[in-house]
Amino acid sequence: CWDEPSRKAVFAVTLVVEAHLTAFSNMPEKAMKFTKAGSKVMREISFMDSPKMSTYLVAIVVGEFDFVQAKTEHGVLVRVYTPPGRSEA
């Protein structure tokens, strides 16, 4: 990894995951559609382009998660992901 301004890039992330899994990345979802891979139902999730950043900052998370969410007084949605069954703990 190079942490130099000339080495940074914009990342366009699209993930294809099993439909029951949660997937997220650095940016908000841009689009989501269901597809099939053989007999499996999959979700194709596209995220908005990132700002210019170093490669080591790209986050891709896929798994089984619960979440809690709320809006701040300024209307910003904040979501915290938890292991399954722990969102009420």
C-alpha cells in the first residue's frame, strides 16, 4: 500500500452475495437487485463511488448481522451492526 496522494483512487464497489446475508461497504447503497446463480437467489448490491482514498481504507463486509439505527437531531441516519440476536443487548 502506498499512502501518497498520487496513488489514491475512487472505488466503485459491487457485491454479489447470498440473499440472506448482509453486505455493506464504505459508501451508501446505490442500487440492489436480486439475481440467480444456479438454484441460489443472490443479491447484487452496488454502492456509490467513494471519494479518492488509499486502498487500505476500502471496507467490504459480508455476513449475518442485526442492527440498530436512529436518526440524529439533524436527520443523519446512524446504524450500528451487531452479531445476530445482539441488537437488543
